[in-house]
Amino acid sequence: MVKQKNIPQLRFPEFEGDWETNKIGKIFSISAGGDISKENVSSTKTDIFKYPIYANAEKDKGFYAYSNIFKFDKDVVTIAGRGVNMGIAHARKDKFYPIVRLLVLEPTIESSVVFWEYAINKLNFYVESTGVPQLTAPQISTYKISFPTLPEQQKIASFFTAIDQKISQLKRKKTLLEQYKKGVMQKIFSQQFRFKDDNGQEFPKWEKKKFGDVYSFKNNNSYPRESLNYEKGSVKNIHYGDIHTKLNTWFDITKEEIPYINENLPIERISLDNYCKEGDLVFADASEDLTDVGKSIELVNLNNEKVLSGLHTILARPDLSKMAIGFGGYLAKSIAVRKQIMKEAQGSKVSSISAKKLSGVQLNIPNQEEQTKIANFLSAIDDKINHTEKQMEKAEVWKKGLMQQMFV
């Protein structure tokens, strides 16, 4: 029988030979950060690690103190020992002060801690637990891991560090674009910033109107997720959960994924007037988070497909003689409108807004030509944000694929 070589599928050309395999406990000295009591912390900032204190949940939550307990002078790898991020590893360079529930791995051989961060994150830790999953030092010490020589470790670490830096740059770019959009929206809808017409002339003053003056309400359906599917059907459905989690301000059905209504349901009883039209706003009428109640999208392209507004939504149709398609979605997300919606929302555990309450929301509306300029301007920013997000996603997928091929 030919012995299978212990080498990765993808490798830098200057390296060859099998990788070594050993138990983590043979490669690292493993310890754990512990609880830090109040007598060992200070509220005065020094060069030591910032540590959150939660000894008294009511009094101390949000208070940060400082401690030099559990100090490590060497480069180490830390692994989250509990919770949803259990098993996630990070390389810590220079001085590091691990806190509670972190396992600390100090290499006992000459190696790259950054390499170990990536290699350990490729491992699949499994812990049987009826409560919060937890990794311990004895458990992790038994896992086997493969590794190359130090020069190859350093090459791999540098390569993935460069990828992560690129991903971080994209995340930063997205954050800056979102901050810019937020700031410019505030200036536009407070009229600190005004557009001009194609001749360089100022547009007329904005008019105050109630939401119910420019929008009418249509009926939605109450089909739950169990009545929907992503494979087949003649009518698609906008579910309030999708508004909360994934749908863009401008809803273009050719770029979004929403489910079909199951074909065995009696949708023929639904009036044609209650089918969605381009320009409609669809609001999620309820949320456990007050800041999300009344979150909305505007339907700008339905591609001649049949679409209904679903469970826990409010379907609002504009008077197109007063509202330009594309503007309403941004108007509904302006600070002034959002504050009114949150003020009108009702409920203790779950906040909700009704069509009646929504109809009384005060709007400040420019003429349609200025509406179009505003909508196109903000949409261009959204396009840049979405493009950056797609670049991030592609980079993450690329990294994941390389991780599978470049480690044994």
C-alpha cells in the first residue's frame, strides 16, 4: 500500500515534503484566562489590558477597568472557550492579557503564531453539550493538527494576512460609505443641502403633507413562511422578515430573492388592486427592536412579475402625480419620518405600527423633479455600498476556498 502524502492540495512552489502532524497539546503549552476580581483592577488607564467588569449586572454593566492579571509577554494564540464563537482563534502578538473564557496557546516550538491562527480556525471542534458549548484545555490538547516548516508557515501567514487586510479595507470602505450616506441624507431631508434644476435654478419650496395625503393603503396577505417556497409558483411574496434582514431600499426583483406562494393556496380570491405595483412602499409593521419597526422598501422594478405584500406588512401606494418613483423609499428612511414612526409604534415586547398611525405621519416633500434628483443621488451611493459588499463576499469565499486547499 502506498502511503498517502501529508501535503496540501495547493502550495507555494518553493516548498516540498510532507507536513508534520501532532497533537495540539504536544505543540503548545495551554492555559486559560480566569475571572478578574475587583481588587485586581483599576479604573485608571495604563498600558495594561482593558477588561469589562460584570460582577454587579445592574451597577457595573458597561464599566471598563484595567488589569495586568494573566499577563503573557510572548506571542500566543487565543481560542474562545465558550459561546457561539467557541473555537475561533486569534494570533496575539507582543504583550497580551487574556480574559475570562479564553484558552491561551503558547508555542513550545519555534513557529509563527499567525500561521497557527489560520490553521486552528480550519479545525472543526465538536463538543457535546445541552447548554452553552465549552472547550477546555484537556479537550483541545487532544486535537491533531498538521504544519509545515517555519519558512512555509511564515509564507502562508503573510499570504492570508494580506487577504485579511484587503477584506478589512473593503469593510472600512463600506462603513465610510454608509456613514457618508447617513450624513448626506440628514442634510438633504433637513434641506441644509438642496439640488438645483438643469438650468441651475432653485427648485420650489418643499410642501408639508401627511403620509395619507400622498399614499393609499392596499391589503396584504397573512401567509406564514410554511406557505412559501423558493422553487416554483406563479406569485411571489414579500415577507416582513426579509424586509428586516436582506432587502434593499430600492427593491429590484431581478436582484433580490423572495419566495413564491405555494400553488395550492387560494390566491385567486385576492383582488388585482392588491397586487404590488412599481412605486409602492412595503413596511414591516412589527419588530422586537423599536428602531426597526416600520422598516420599509420601495418597489422600483417588478419585471412584470406578480408580487404580493405578505404577513406583517403594510402596502402603501403613492399618488404618482405627487410622488416620483424611487424617492419614497428614501423619504421613509429619513430621520424625521423614522422618529415619527417609532413614536407612534405600540407594544411592550413587540412594537408595531398600523396603517392608520402611518397615515398621520408628517412628510416634507419637494417637487417631483427634485425628488428624482435626490433618489438618483442616493441610489448611486447605495450602488457603491452594494458593490463593495459583493467584493467583500467574493474575497471571503476566495479565502475560504484557499483555506481548504492550503492546509492539510
